Amino acid sequence: MDIREDTYCGLNCGACPIGMANASGDTEALERMANDWGSSAADLRCEGCKSDSISAFCRDCRIRGCARGRGLEFCFQCDAYPCEVLLSFQADEAPHHSAVLANLEGIRDVGLRVWLAGEEKRWSCPECGLRFGWYSKRCRQCGTELRNAVTEEKELKA
């Protein structure tokens, strides 16, 4: 399955565990996540934020609804950027949300294609190149310690 990795708010669906499992067809991982979260694997079917097939966790996203309603590809295209909804999202309890403004600035500055290439490198193990997700602590292939969203959030707040 092809996953569209860019989002309206600047998250990278390519580092989302749900997106990664869908992209690779890893039904066992989807079942495990669904069980952990009290959901069903069908609720986790997702092709990315900008597709018509999104996980249950993202269906009611205010940012997605706003951007789609305004015909925008990215929040930075809005006259109200950065709005209170986006700022609140960035500052909530989910570490992977903390990078959205930096990511949007990166997309605006270098363009989507270059940003996505950088994100692919960012979310790949520096030793073996295996892709990993926002909360992976160690590479599942070679064991290398990874710089994940928790580490990144600490760096952004420093």
C-alpha cells in the first residue's frame, strides 16, 4: 500500500507506527496495536492524512478538517498560521507533535520532495538504514540506539 507521508500540520506519517504497518502490510503489528489500544485492526487502516482512508485516531482531526475545508495543502499556507489549534497540538502531551512547526517551516523552506527525503533519512537507522517510528528506542534490526520523538522533543524545548 502506498502511504502519503505528508500531512497538513507537518507530521510525518512515514514515522507513524500505524502508517508504517499499513505501508508494509504488517497485519500482525496492526493487530497488536489494535489490541493495545482497545481498537480493531480495521480502525487502523490508513493511507495517510491526505488520503480518504485514515485511521480512527485521525478521522476527527480539527487541523485536517480545517485545512481541507480551506483547500490548503499545509497549515503554513493559511493567513492564521500558526493558529491556536496548531499551537495547542504542538504543545500537547504527545512528543511526536512537538516538531510540527519546525517540520512545516522545513517544507516551506526546501519544498516537499526535499523535506520528505530528509525525513526518510531522519527516520532510518544511522547504522543499517532500517526505517523506524516515532517511539522506537532501538533499531529492531541492529540494536542501535535511536533518536526518537521523545529525544527530539527535549531538543526542541532546550
